[in-house]
Amino acid sequence: MTFKVAVFGEALFDMIEQENDDYRPFIGGSPYNVARSFSRQGLDCSYLSPISTDIFGDKIYQSAVKEGINIPVNNRSMQKTSLALVYKDEQGNPDYSLYRKSVADLDISAEQLLDMLPKDLDLFHTGSLALVPEMLEVLIPVMAELKSRGVKISIDVNVRKGVEIDHGKYVAAIAQFVTFADIVKVSDEDLQLQDLTGDPEHLASAMLKQMTNGMVVLTLGEQGAHFITENLNIKQDVFKAVPMGDTVGAGDTFFSAMLAQLLRDNALTPTAKQQDLAYALKFGSLAAAINVSKIGCQPPTHQAVLSKLD
């Protein structure tokens, strides 16, 4: 059985700093990384955000076609492709400087997005830089319609500094989007950037109160990840990456591979078997380690992950 998924959110170019201070360009953006990973995991994936007609947009479009991602007809934009300068700290972790005004991936209305939603959709994914106040009027009607159809919704909170001048308004918008989600991924850093303080596991569990029969996936960097429902808190340690490349796209690869496995096991629900939830968490963690062993976001295939599982 092939599962049908759709992704909405930024496709951009990551300009990643190298050891010699040069920058290498990589196609990225958290939602687009997720779309690539979904496709490599064998899912029928559509990418619904507009793609620019500039030279970067052409490269993104060509990448999507090569990856086997479905692109709606005539969904190109005259707006520019977004850019992200990616600086690496001493641990190899990325920090970002974002260029996000008047960009192609936000150039869409609720009506346009509703018209291009695939039929018989199993999962709609969004998050990251799409979770901004200006997109409330676009995404909320779409999410409400998806909920009425029984389509699952996944959100990667993925908070970024400097996305909005009014940070409080940005955080409030994220909270509104989360109320529609069936499953949310959030990191300890995301929680801090939402001005939340305290134990990350407690804060992640508290997010369930904003959701209806929801699930929260908490990532803690080198401390692993947790799959949290109202009745469960499943822990997964990280798999070490050998060799070590960088961490760009690690969270995107982790969550998308995990979601793909949950779909395959019919386990995208808090009432699923604990062993299926735990297996999906392990599967996503191993996929992330494979990605981290390379430079830039390069999600593994379904078979590549299976080959390294015990």
C-alpha cells in the first residue's frame, strides 16, 4: 500500500559555511527536506508551496522532479527564492541568518492551496518558517478542512530567531497552528525560543492539552528523543554518526522517517501499540544518524535505514 502525503512550507537554498570560510549551496528548507525524505521513504508525496521562477527556483523544481515529488501544475511564483546563511558552531550545529521577505513559498492563498490538495490524502505536513502570523489566514482554513476530511496533520514547530520582529506574535501564531495537529515535533531549543522554561519533558507533555488526541515528539539533541502521549513517554537514545558530517536536516530526516514508519504500521494515533510507536521512534533516529554522517541534508531511503537496523 502506498500512502499519500502532502507538504507545505519553505524550499530554500542553505548557504553552508565550510572550514575554509567558503559557502556551499544546498537545497533545503525544513518542509522541503521532509518532502524529499518522504519520497525516498517510498511515500506518494506532493509539495504544495509555490516555487520561484528564478534560477534557484529552477534548481529546486528540477530537484523535486528528480526526487519523484509531485508538483502541482502552474504552481510557480515570480517572487524570489528564500535564502538561509548557515553558520556552524564548534560542535558543528547550525545557526541561521534568514532572508524571508516577499518569497515564493509564501505566495499563495487559502483558496489556491485548498484547490490543489490531493484527494485521498493520508497526511498533511507543515511547520518551520510557514508557521508565521501572515500564514494564519492561509493555513487555518486549510487545516480545518483537512480535519473535517479525517486527514492527519503533522507539524514541526522548528522555531527560528529573527523570523518576526514581534516575537510574541510569532509564538502566539505557532500555538494556534498546533491546536490542529495530530502529531507535533518540538526540540528543547524550540521550547526555549518560545520563552518556555522548565523541564522539556513536562513542557512537551503540556502541549498535549492544546491538541485533540495528540502526540508530541520531543528531541533533545545528544540526549535522544521522546515519544509522548497522554499515557506514554517512550525514550530513544541517539545513534552515533560515523563519519560525522553535519547536523543540517537531522531533525527533518528524523521526523519524516518516523512519520513514514507510523503510516506503514497504521500507528499514527495515540492508541497505537507501544511497540509500533517505539519502533517508529527508533527508525527515525537511525535515519537521522545516516543523514548526519553526510554534508547537508541527504535523507536515506527506506531500504538504507532497514539495512542498518538490528
